[in-house]
Amino acid sequence: MIPPTHFLISWVIADATTKTRRDRALVTLAGVIPDIDGFGYPIENWITINWDTPLLWHSEYHHILCHNVGFAAFVTVAATCLSKGNWKTTFFACLTFHLHLFCDVIGSRGADGYQWPVPYLLPISNAWQWTWSGQWDLNAWPNRVIGIGCFALTLWLARLRGFSPLEMFSSKADRAFVSTLRKWWPRRDSPASVIS
Ligand SMILES: [Zn+2]
């Protein structure tokens, strides 16, 4: 799946399971961060178009560097440290990380039919290459349904609880967004202008 879908899935889980802004950010980021190994995508495309010799940083590193148990351990330990030992945050950060891998296995087939296997045991072993014969394309309708569903759920939660993913970037922007959302879509139990 594409990073925005991973982000929204992880945010919904973070929103439902953790209590603080910091912990929501940790659980959400853990579910997106495996895709930093896709950093080579724009470089590779640009080089392929403009140079004779392509720089295959996306083809060679995506799903290799960060979609594995070694990086999962690093992210889990980082979540433990940054949440100051909150076991719930640690658990759900580990969960969203692995849910990311699961979603890639079921719904990230490339346009060329390549399945982008997940070499889960790296860096210990290259023996496991997770794939699924029923995997659908990256731009297939189930991914769109999941993405749109999680986006709608994110809006509903923001209206209900008074915060949105924008809190990770700016409290002011988050407050303005929730306030506008509640004006357009007032809660039944309180005035539209009130943010809890
Ligand atoms: Zn991924």
C-alpha cells in the first residue's frame, strides 16, 4: 500500500489505543517508517529517464533495508525509549509496524506484476520471502476502499475527540482544523464551536 494509507491505518489504531500526543505519534510513525527504504524511487526514475546508466536504489533497497525483523526490533526499542517504557505504546508500535508488512504482502503488487517480497528475517537470514498468491495491485480498489475508509474514520475521530493527525505537525493547525470540521459537521452533544 502507499504510505498515506499506511499512515491513516496506523493513526486510527494509535487514536484508539493510546492517550497522549507523543504516543499517538510513535504508534503512527511506526506504521509508516518501513517505507523510508523507498527513498530511491524519485532518484531512480529521474536517473532512468535522464541517464544511460540507471541508479537502482529503489529496486535494490525497497523492502530490503527496513521491511524486516531487524528494523522492527530497532523501531520497537526506539518506541520503548521515546515513550519512557510505556508497554502499551511499545506493543502497538510493534503491531502497526507488522501491520504495514502484512498490508504490503496482500496489496502492493507492482504494475509490472512484481510482488515486492518481504524478506522478514533480514539481516539474520534471507530464507523467508513473504509473498501471497492472492496479492492485489498497488492501485487496486481494495486499497482505495481501505484508504478512503480510514480517512473517513480519521475525520470522524477528529470530530469526536478533538484532535487529528495534524497535531503531529502543529497544535495550532490541528485546533483550527478540528474547529472547522465541527462547524461543518456539528456534534449532537455539544455546540459546534467548542473543542474538548
Ligand atoms: Zn512498505
